[in-house]
Amino acid sequence: MMATEDVEKKTGLDALSPTIQFLILGSGVFIFFGTHNILQEAMMKIPGFEFGVMLGYMEVVGVCLFSYLERTFVAKETKRVAPLSAYPLLTFCLLSSSSLSNLALNFINFPTKVVFRSCKLIPTMLVATLVHHKTFTSTEYLCAMAVCTGLVLFAAADWRYTPSFHPVGLLLVTLSVCADAILPNAQEGLFQKGSSRLEVTFFTNLLTLMAMTITTLISGDLIGLLQFAQGNHQLCVYMTCYTCVAYFAVSMHMSVVKRFGGVAAVVLATARKGMTLVLSFMLFPKAFSWFYVFGAALVLGGLLASSLLKIYSKQPPKQRIQSDE
């Protein structure tokens, strides 16, 4: 009886070795995030496409749809734990993060957006220092300095080599990072009250979708995109695929975190961002500068070191000794 139950439990990925599981999930992260980012830049390169804010709208539509399907038919959740009054802050943060980061693409190039969007470390440390009076180790400050230096180098290269560059783009993407840094903390409060990941994901994106529909209707972006897409079959294909892949990319990443822990996820995420930058320069040729290379190395290296240090510091002393051995 027990043997039968053990066999039944080991289905799907669980029936494979940890190495094969990691290779499958890691490949999925690279494929889905890579496809997502390539489609995003491809749409921005289409002549006449000036609807950067609608990229965020499409992401929210996809996440809202697929989280509803997973919640209803896979997890079979029927009740909502948190009241709707708990979601305005989450909605505002997601709305700001998604809209501002994609709107910034009208003023900066895609690699610069990727690098700046990776830098939650800076606003997180600032908030912790100013609000909670928290102090950090010299290594953490060194990582932050490396990230800041890398951002300056990347922005300098973009300013020099990108014709459409405007400082407003840096302001928009920086504000989106600040909103993005608040979002996980707000979500954690709902998790502690018993809300599931799917519940928080679905209702946050549903309310954000409602808000974005209203704002994009008022601004004319929603109607403008639909009219523009009617005469461009290629854009319609891009939009459909883009709407679908975001949710699968995030789901793959969360599976890596759940099965292999934070260290594996951080290393994989850093490699993925590096791949995104390389693909951007290969598939969408743009002026090259070594400032891009040095800036990306400082930013990604600083973030990787900071994340690994944070994970290491949370380990129990005995586990640290074993890791060192």
C-alpha cells in the first residue's frame, strides 16, 4: 500500500532526478522569458508603434486570465480570504510598475530598461535606511555602489548612442522600480493572513486590469492600439504570443524557487538577464559601447553578490558551516 502511494506521488517532474528537473525548469525560464523580452522589443521596433504603456496592459491580461484558469480548474479555489479593501495598494503598485516601465521604452532602449528594472536593491536599501533606520554591512554597501556605478555607465552609453534617448525614460523606469520594490512587501501581508499565491495574483491583476482599461480608454492608447493592429497581422501575432508567455515564465521561475531554493533562482535570474541583454544586441542591432558591457557586469554582479549574501546570512549557523565545508 505504501509503495503504491509513493509511486503515485512521483508523477510528472517529481518522477525525474533533481538534475533533470532543474534543466527542464531552467530551460523553461530561459525560453519563456527570452521569448517575452524578444517580443517586447520586436513590437517597439515596428514602425508607428507608440503604445509602450499597452505592453503592460497585455501582460496584465495574460496573468489575469491564466491565474484565473489555474485557480479555478487546477487549485480549485472558490473562496477569497482577503477583502477587496486590502488590494488598492497592490493595484496601485502593479499599475505603476507595469505602466511606467513599459512607457519608458518610448524614451530609452530595451537593454537600459532591463538593467534599471533589475535594481530593486537600491530603493529597498534606501527605504530600510530612512524609514527603519537599518544599517548594512560594508559588503552590502559595496554591492550597492557597484550597481549604482553600472547604472551610470549604462545610462551614459544610452545617452550617447540612442537617438531617441530622453532623461524622462530614466525617471519613469526608476519610479517603476520603486513601485516594484513595495509590491512584494504588500503581498506578504496578505500571505500572512492566509491568502494563497493564486488568489493574490488573480485579484491584484484583475483590479489592475480594470484600472488600466479605464486609463487607457481615456488616454486613447487602447483604441489606438486596436486600430493600429487591425492593419498589421504581424503585430497581432506578437500581441497574442506576448500576452500568453509572461504567466508561464513567472510560473517556471516560482517552480525553481520552490524546488531548488533561492540561490539557484538568483543565479538563474542573473544568467537570464545577461542572456536578455546579449539577445537584444544580437537580434536588434544597435550602437555598441564597452560602457554597456562594464555597466551590465557591475549591475548584474552586484545584484548577484547581494542576493547570495542575503540568502547566506539567513541560514542557521550550522548550515553555514556545512556550506563552507
